[in-house]
Amino acid sequence: MALQMTASRHHPALVALHWLLALMLMVALAMGTFVLSGIPMESPEKIGALRGHMVVGVLIGFLMLVRLVVRLRTRHQLAPSPSSGNPLLDALGTFVHLGLYALVFAMAASGMATALLTGLPDIVFGGSGGAVPANLATVAPRIAHGWIAKGIAALVVLHVLGAVFHQAVRKDGLMARMWWGPR
């Protein structure tokens, strides 16, 4: 049985946002998981690390909103995604895509809530010289932030596995949709 090749590509802005956000998400997840968690709260290095993490987080939230708008405005230009050959895998693919949007927005919201509840903007950006609040790790939105990060990581793994499945097993050209070239 010949597989149908995907002929159309996503809008170039959507492609650029996809890959930029993928890189930024990996940096933010790695920063939060491996760098920030290892720096003691009382260390002056914690403020600089939080500053970078917060800036990247706000940019991710903003760019995800832009990506969603571009996606909604360009969707009609694409043929439907090729089937995986299994309705359950197709449903999983839809869940992963929607889940990534939902969790990234939830991650940005929980990060902002954590910052506002603990006074981090004044400490990190205001130059007040204050220390990172000792209760930072126990604030409810911060706890949610950590769990959401794990959920995003799991969905990213599923997303990559799905892309590899389409490319290597189905050979349906799906990955070409999220790359540059003639539309």
C-alpha cells in the first residue's frame, strides 16, 4: 500500500516559531531542572539564574501566543495530517499537540504567579539586592510549575517519537511540513 506524501508545509512563521520555541523550551526546562535546583536560595548566583529563567519564560509565553495566532490563521492552507495507521495513535497525536499548548501556557502562568506571590520581580529585576525568598519552593504555583515541567518533558518525548515514527516507519513526509521550502 502506497502512503500518501504530505505535500503542503506550514507557514514559514509557524516553522520558525516551532523550532525557536523548541530550543527555548529545552533551555528553560534544563535551566530549571539542572541549574536552578542546584543553586542554594541564599546564593547571589540564584538571582542571576532566576533572571535568565524568567526572561526566557516570559518570551516563551509570548511566542506561544503568537504561534497559536499564526497556527489558527494559517491552518486552512494545510492538507489534513496523514494518519498514523492507528486511530488510537492519531488521537494520541492530537492530545500531545493540544497538551503542549495547554501545558506551556500553564507553565508560563504558574511561573508568573510564583514570581508575583514571592516578590521576585523586585528582587530579580528591581536591583533591591534582596535575597530569594526562602519559601519559594513551597509556594503552590511553584510546586505546580515543577509538575508541569515534567508533563511538558513527557509530551516533548512523545512528540519527538511521533515525528520519528512518521519519518522512519510511515515515510509519509510529515516532518517536511515543519521545515522551510516551497509550500
